Amino acid sequence: MRFVSRVSFLVLVVLLWLPARAAAQTEPWYQTDFPPEEFETRWAKIFDRIGEDAVALVQGVAMTSGFIYPRQTNEFYYLCGVETPGSYILLDGRDRRVTLYLPLRNRRLESSEGRVLSADDADLVRRLTGADEVHSTEEMRGDWLAGSAGRAPRTIYTPFSPAEGSAQSRYELNAANAAIAGDYWDGRVPREAHLASLLSARYPRAEMADLSPILDELRNIKSPREIALIRRASRIAASGIIEAMKTTRPGLYEYQLDAAARYVFLVNGARLEGYRSITASGTDNIWNAHYYRNASELKDGYLVLMDFAPDYRYYTSDITRMWPVNGTFAPWQRELLGFVLEYHKAILQRIRPGVTVSQIMEEAKAAMEPVFARWTFSKPIYEEAARDLVDRGGGVFSHTVGMAVHDVARYADAPLRPGQVFAVDPQLRVPEERLYIRYEDLVMVTESGVENFTDFLVSELDEIEATVRQGGIVQDYPPKER
């Protein structure tokens, strides 16, 4: 009798658990990093910029065409956090209302991607995003832009610049679009240009305007929640590179260091990479600054350069270190890398709000004179390269970073402001010997100075050597083919 009671109890537990589990499985996915208030703040700034007789329309990512991760575009995600392909967001300046247009529920899509937000979830979407209205994309026909005003807007804003997706940045997208447009047997216009053309044709009395500069300006200053994600992405990136350092030894291959770092990214919750891995060993591979094949054998006496970071919940980092394959820097390696590190420190110590990058570079240049006085260069061309680095900056103030590794914002043409995030990346080149040396960290301007997001990663040369000698997760590997 006791056995029967126990069985009955277990059956009851299972019966109660199954509906709850089924309900959990059917709950549509939505991000948890940004509350509605964050999006509402962004919308308000856009309304202030576009005025009272304009609307802004942003198109989300299209349906994926294969078994690739369905990542939303940065611009659309920034405005609402919705990841459903085929969605649109409309910001209507006439009544300062926001409408999300989502596809109807697609069970075929759900069979491969799981439950996603749809127009059928209108109440839930309003609650999650703060949008005023949620409609089906099927309603975007006829005179749907008339809105509550009952007339078409005078100006329609939409991004003219290409939308960034997984591991994409605007410069590279523009270059790719130009190549496609110039291909005699292709010639497609970019998706953003096609949308602008359709809007212009269907609303000929409305003026078309570019929303990209407005979005770029908003993304220039990171919010506290954005900063937390970039800080986490940077910590994961540094941890991955440390594991790659530990794994390094002669006889392995570059792709095995890539695998060590990528493993750390994945186990820490990063599903994608912010950009393709640069894992280069030896003079020739390192000289090719954006080398990506990662297929060469690590050899005794070589340096390794790794530049790699994850895409963590739509935010990334940017970080580079160099280390010796055998665990000990050769004298010339220590000489050049040590000098670049000194200049790197001189720059970092002087970053603060209210000054320009040119001011910081001049201050750092003066601070480097005592370093030159005590530094011993083994060759005149090495000292010439060092002087050139300090005189010109050598890329020390690099691109901004955020949702894209080469983010859309600018910072070098005005005094620095708190919340700006960019890479500090001094690069020394000795063309006579095809030597390329760099140190890269990701920093943010604070109210009083600077935060180095990637200072978790070892920088001092002795620390780097000690890390390489520890041994990492890639211990066994297949023998070489004979």
C-alpha cells in the first residue's frame, strides 16, 4: 500500500510538472539586460531630434537563409531588444508614440528557433519593451504612416548606413556593398537603400532623411547597463586570451590557441564572436595585421599575436597581446614590446574627460623623453620606429567599441566625455624587418579619468612569460601527418 501511495505521488508530481514545463517552453524569448525605461529614454532623444512632423522607421534583420545564429541588427536591438526577424519599429514624432510591427506567429520558424515574439503577443511585447502599440507587419500597407494625425508625415527618417549584424562593422559593410554594386553580374542595392527607395516612392511628398547620425550620436555615450555588458565581454575576452597563452607551446597550431580562447568564451555565456580571431605567429603572419587563417604551426622563437573578443549579449570588446611561443622573450622582442608597453602606459595615465586626444598625445610624448634617455636600442631602425610611434601616435587612439568592434561613434575630434569607450592600440612597425608590435586595451572615459576594461589581462613581460609556462586546456592533439 505504501508503494502504491509513493507511485501515485510521483505520478501526481509528473502530471503537475509537465504543464509547467510546457508553459516554460512556449514562453517567447526576450532579453533581460535592458528594461523598458532604457528604451524609452532612447526614444525620447530621437523624438527631440526628428521634431514634431516626422517619423523614424527602422527595419530589423531579415529571415536567416541557413543554419546560422539569428542575430538581430545592432540598430534595431538598440531601440527595442526584440530579436524576431522581419520586424520594424516606428517612432512617430507627431504624437511621440512608438509602434512595433512584428510578423504573425510562425510555427515553422519556431520549430527551428524556438518561440519568438510575434504580433500575437501584443500585450506581452508592450509590457516588455514599453512600446505604445504592437501590430502585425501585414498592416504596413496602404496609408499606414498616416497614424493618429490622419496624414502622411512631412519627413521620414530611416538609417541610410548599413545595419550591423554578427561580427560586422560599418566600414567593412560599406566596402562590401560597394563591391556588390560594382559587380556587373550582381549590382544589388543595399537593403537600407532599398527601404528608403520604397518609402520615397510610396510617400513622394515626404522628405527622406538619414537616421544614422542620430543613432550614432546616441551610441557614442554608453549607459550604465551597456557599460556592464562591455565590462563583462572584456573580462571574458581577457580570460580567453590568458587560456590561449597557457596553452601555447612549440608544435601546436594557431587554430588550437583560437580554440582555447573560444572555449572560454562559450562556457562564459558568449554565443558569438565580436570579430574573427586574429591568431598569428611568426613575422610574416603578424605583419599581416588582420591575418585570419590561423593555420600555421607554432615554432620555437616565434611570437604570437592574438586579437580576439566575444559578442556577449550584443556587446563586444577589443584586446590584443603578444607572447613568446617558448615562454621566453628574445632580447629584441623584449626591447620592442617593452617600449610599446611604456608608451601604452603613458597614454593610459593621461586619459580624462575634457581634453582632446591630441593634448593627451603631446603630454605622453613629453613623458616618453626620459624613457628614450634610458632605453637601449640594439639597432638604429628600432629607435627610428619608436620615435615614429611616439611622434605620430601609431594608432594609439583607435576606434570606438560597443555593439560593434569598430563602433559607429566618433570621439577624437572633440574633448573626451564620460561614457565614451574606445581602444588604445599603439602599433610599432619596422618595415625593414617586417616587424609589427602592438598592445591593445579597451578603455572608458570616466568622470575623473579612465577605466581600463581589459586590465585583467596580464601586461608586464615577466607576467606574460610566467603565464605561457603554466600549461592550458589544449594538452593533447593529433600527431602530424607524415
